[in-house]
Amino acid sequence: MNSLITLISILTPLFLGFFIRVPKRWLPLVDKGLGWLVYLILLLIGVSLSQVENLGAQMQTIISATVLLFVCVIGLNLLVLMWFDRRYPWQVTGNGKKANVSIRGSLKQVGCVLLGFLAGNALPAAWLPSENLGTYCLMLLVLLVGVQLRSSGITLRQVLINKRGVQTCVLITLSSLAGGLLFAALMPQVSWSKGLALASGFGWYSLSGIVMTEAYGPVWGSIALLNDLAREFFALVFIPLLMRGHPSAAVGVGGATSLDFTLPVIQSSGGLAAVPLAISFGFVINVLAPVLMVVFSAMHF
């Protein structure tokens, strides 16, 4: 029942957002609101992590599990998409030129988690935020994501008509889930369904951090968060290099961030021809991520 409530609480505001179209002049406010909500959610994740007993003993698990999960998922993503690009070549107008890469935003996000952790240790228990606050923030976040997607002028036809974008989404989804199964096989304490859930964030760290915290506790929520943040770091650095010969891999490696945070890097290194691919792929993967995470985290196998 709890998993059903979580699924409804995430999908309902997301699809409600699809029916809300705001004027373009308001979109910067929506973007700014999303940015602040992400920071608030990361702070709350840090606070939750600070309440874990014997956290020092858990740190080795967090670090080792994050590294292994990242290698399994990203490794299979690249293996499958690079094969796809070689088997079905596709040229972009760019030449893989060097793009302006900034990891300042990612560092800020890590800093928010650390700040929340410090605040959770310093504040009296009575001053700590309610556990439900993270869920409310997440609901507002996905509502604004829906509004952003609807108001950006993207239609479902535009998404589905981009064959390569849909193909890239399918391959990223299947290879990520295969990576989650590989992770579960290598970690005896991780069930198959848990491995699939952890691999379904696709780079949407603010969502995966909260959903996995609610499903499996702050330790595994932090592992999901760090894994998806690592995808963002990796994408920022390697998209320009991958774009030279593997454009689908370059777009797919960004996961959910290909629709926003890594889109400028995709455009600058791949040219305008890569933008429709990124938008189609990013749109579908942003819808799939919350569904797959909640469904798999509700299962036990």
C-alpha cells in the first residue's frame, strides 16, 4: 500500500503538470523554483543521512556500493550504445569540438548534501524537519517538471517521431536495468528488485535520493543519489569526446539530465542536429524514471 501511495504521489503531480501551460515569460521562474527545490531536497537527504546510527561503519558500504553500481550501469550503457552507433551510424553537424564544461553545479549539489548532514548533527531533534517534508517537496518538484515539459512546446508527436531518440531511450533503459541486475549479482545482500530500482534513476538524483531513502533507508538513498550525481559528472566530461564517433552514447550517457543540465554541452559538441535527439530521449526517460523506481522498489524478488 505504501508503494502504491508513493507511485500515485509522484505520477499524479507529474501528469497534472502536463496539463498546465504557463506563458514563456514565466518559464524562468519555474526553472528557478526547480533549482531551489533540488537544493532543498538535497539538504533534506543530508539531514536524513545524519540520523543513521553508526554511519562511520556504513561509509565503506556507501562508497564501495556507489562505485560498483556506477561501473555496472554506465559500463553497460556505453557498451550497448557504442555498439548501436557502430552498427547504425548517424552523423551530427558538430565535430565533437571541445565544449565549455562546468562542474560547479554538481559541486554545489554535493555541498548541499554535506550542509544538510552537518545541520542534522548540529540541530536539536525538535528542530529537525518532518520526514514527510521530503515527500511534499518531491511532489512539488515533479509537478514543476511536468509544467516545464508542457510549457517548453514539446509535443508527444515530436517526442515519438524522433526514432533515434526512442531507440536510445530503450537501449539506455534495458542496459541500465541489466547493470542493476549485474550489481545485485555482485552484491549478495542486494535483491534483484533492489538492484533494478537503484539502476532506474537515470541521473535524476533528486528523485532517486528521496524515493530510495523512503524504500530502503538513508544509506541506500545516498548510494542512489551519489550514483546519479556521478553520471552527471561523467556526462559533462565525456559527452564532447563521445560525440565524435558515438552521438547516441554521448546523449544517452547524460540520462535525465540530457533534457536540461547537459543539453548545452550536447548542443555545443554535437550541433543543432543532436538537440532533437536529446529532447526526445530526455523527455521519455524523465517519465520512465519515477515509474520504474517506485515499481521495482515495491517488489521483493
